[in-house]
Amino acid sequence: MNVQAKPPVRREAMRIAGRKVTTDEVVEVFNPWNNQLVGTVPAARPEHVREAFATARAFTPKLTRYERQQILLRTAEALRDRKEEFARLITAESGLCWKDSLYEASRAYDVYSFAAQLAILDDGETYACDISPMGKRRKIFTTRVPLSGVISAITPFNHPLNMVSHKIAPAIATNNRVVLKPTELTPLTALALADVLYEAGLPPEMLSVVTGNPASMGDAMITDPDAELITFTGSVRVGKHIARTAGYRRVVLELGGNDPLIVMEDADLDKAAELAVQGATKNSGQRCTAVKRILVVESVADEFSRLVLAKARKLVAGDPMDPTVDVGTVIHERAACEFERRVTDAVAQGARLLHGNDRRGALYPPTVVDHVPHDAELVREETFGPVIPILRCPNDIAEVIRISNSTAYGLSSGVCTNRLDYITRFVNELEVGTVNVWEVPGYRIEMSPFGGVKDSGLGHKEGVVEAMKSFTTIRTYSLPWP
Ligand code: NAD
């Protein structure tokens, strides 16, 4: 297959309950690598959003568990069979490299496959009531019912297929209706996915995809009278805006991260350096759980820094469609300029630039900076790109934990040590949603619970199991049975 082939410009319509809807005004989607137009999508107005919610609300899903399973399985199979087609689209609109896009398509396969397998399991529980002196010979049963309103789903650019799938698959598995607003930066993948879902047999009323500028139609997604739950993945800034605006309805917010990889003095430094470099640069460093700070204790920092530099130098950054490239572009030149500025500022504050910071357009190659001051903006804020910042810490686990907990974020973490006393303290004392021992912070399976604390998230966790819970209401009923 020739992955270099230039895809034709896609002039897309929205999908409102399966119906293709266009508008005069459009949003253009550009390839960050070559600035070519990849496609256009309609710029929805609030009335389009209203129509999508009203149509969804008027429909009552009646799919059996078996039917839901079959739709999800067919979707998983289609994604597997059309993996390269999706990868091509992801790379074209996001600049993520071919390797990253193929990986993303495989992850999305898992999301639908796991949701299919979970859809057929009964989730009911039984409580015997004759268990206390005033107990009765009755039983209480639980059952989970879909929301009576519609799910409003809003997704970010960094995983154009997988983030969307984490909203849609659990919704289908639980017989819910969704109105999805993918980001205006990478909306084409979501529209292609909607067609796969319809082809797989999803009643079109269960999924609408509306596109456009958040400034004009974002609030309609948050305040629609038929939106019972808003599930949002994106930045802290927008997440907090949603929390303030949503009013009396459920909100699930999966927000930014500033995840540490912690390297203690007993660590296998080569293995730790490999995790640091991979964790900071995969997906062009644009993962909420990318390694964004490497906290290494002083006693091993020189040797560790040398190993990181050697590994970072081996990574190839360049044309995202080239299958040998390890790091594609970031989402746009504006973002790349911001990373460059932050690194330059950190260096002005005393950090040492060892490699990179040589931006070309939206291509920001892996950049190694050592001796980064702990309060540099580069590491205090989320730097959503392939920077590998090394922060040297005192040889004292209490200090390492304090530094790790010192940002506003609390998504995930990775720790490199074999000492059980250290591991125990990290698991208990890091203020995060996840502690991965000898893995990158981003390690997970699509089914396991995932989400952060502090500014990194609010409400239920994600992952197919937790999302299915969050998209349902527990109803109990009791019967006079012993
Ligand atoms: P973003 O917050 O800029 O945009 C996310 C979505 O919100 C987009 O669809 C955007 O159009 C929409 N939006 C923007 N303003 C809005 C408004 N006023 N009303 C309604 N919707 C609005 O985020 P991004 O730059 O696309 O994504 C990167 C961020 O996402 C990073 O901070 C990253 O850490 C985070 N993220 C978090 C997770 C997680 O699971 N915790 C996963 C992936 C990405």
C-alpha cells in the first residue's frame, strides 16, 4: 500500500440522526504537515444542535442486548478491516504519524469489541432484606436503565477516533442516544466513524454528529434541555467552563494532565529512560497521560540524562505519512511555537537544552531539556507536545512525592523502582488517578477505569466499564420473596 497517496478533499456533511445536513458556512480542516486542505465540515448553528437533541429525545432505543452486541462487534470488525483507511484520515487531519494512527485504530477496535462483550452481561444485583432484626423476608433487585435524556459528547483532537469511541461504544452498549461534537480540528474521522456505525445497524436516531465552531455552537451542547449528561474530554479551561454552565445535569469531565515519570536510585536506568522517551513522545506528546515531567533523584540523574538523550536522538521526526517516522507534527504551528517559547523560557531560567527545540512549521521534534526548574511554566502547566523535561529531585522520597503533587493536575503517573516501600508510598501518596509501576503513565486497557483527580477530572471515570455505569441510572425494585 502506498501511504503517501494524497487523499481527495472531503466536503463533509453533518449527520443528524443519520441525515446528511450541510450549511453555507464551513470549517476547513488542514493537514498540519503540509497545510493542504483535507476537507471541510459544516459550521453548525445552535438550531442544528437543537434539532439533533430533539430528534434523539423523540426516539426510544429498544435494542436487545444481543442486537447491541452485534452492532458493536460489526463496528469493531469494520475498524479492523479498514484500519489503514482510518489511519490515513487520522494522519491527514491531525499530523499524527502513521505508526501512531495505526495504533489508535487498533485501540478503537478494542473499545468496540470490549463494549460488545460487556453489553450481553446482566448488570443486576440482589439484596436479601432479612439481614437485620427489623429485616423482612423480601428482596431488593437492581437494574440499570438508560438515561431518559440524551448524552452530549464533546471530544478533543489528540485521539480523533479513540476518544470519540470511548463516548459512543458505552452509550450503544447501554441503549443510549448520543449527540457528538468532535473537535473542529479533527472532525473528519468522527464523521467517517458515524457511517461505519450506521452501516453496522445502529438506528440513526441513536447517534448524531454535529460539527462547527465552539464559539457559536458550544454552549448549545452544554445547555440543551434534552441533554441529561455531558461527557467531555479536553482541556481544563473548557472543562471548567462546562462545569459552570451545565447547571442541573450530570457531568463527566476528563481533563488535562501533567503526568510524572519518577525514577528512583535503584531503577534500571536504561529501562526507565526508554519509558521516559516513549512516554513523552508517542502521539507527538499529545496524550493527556503523556510523560510531561521526569522526576529523577540527583544520585542517578547524570547517567539517566545521558541515556535519555541517546534514545531521543534516535527518534525520527518528519513526514507523518512516512511509515518509518516516529514523531509526526503537533496539531498546528501555533501549538509548536508555544512549546518552543516555553522551552526557551525554561532555558532562560537555568534549564539546559540537550536536544531539539528546532521547530519547522508544526513539526516540533523531540526535545530534551535537563535541570528544568520546578516552577518553570514548561512543567507547571500542561505542555502538550514531545518535550522530554528532566527535573532533578533530592534523594528523598518525601520530596519527590511533594514535587510530584505540586501541580494543579492529578491524572496519572509512572514510577521506576523495585523497592516495595517506595511503591507503597507512591500508590498511597501520589495525588493521581493511576500509578503504573514500571510503565508509562498512559498505560491502560480500554476497559479499565481511567480518569484523574484535582484539575484533571470530575465525575465518573472513563474506560468502557465505568462509562457504562455513568451512562445509566440504577433503578431498584423489591419483591416479597424470601
Ligand atoms: P479543548 O478543551 O480545546 O477542546 C476539546 C473540545 O471542546 C473540542 O471539541 C472543542 O471544540 C470543544 N470546546 C471548546 N470550547 C468549547 C465551549 N465553549 N463549549 C463547548 N465545547 C467547547 O481541548 P483540545 O485542545 O482539543 O484537547 C487537548 C486537551 O484534552 C489536553 O488538555 C488533554 O490533556 C486533554 N485530554 C484529556 C483526556 C483525558 O481522558 N483526561 C484525554 C485526551 C485529552
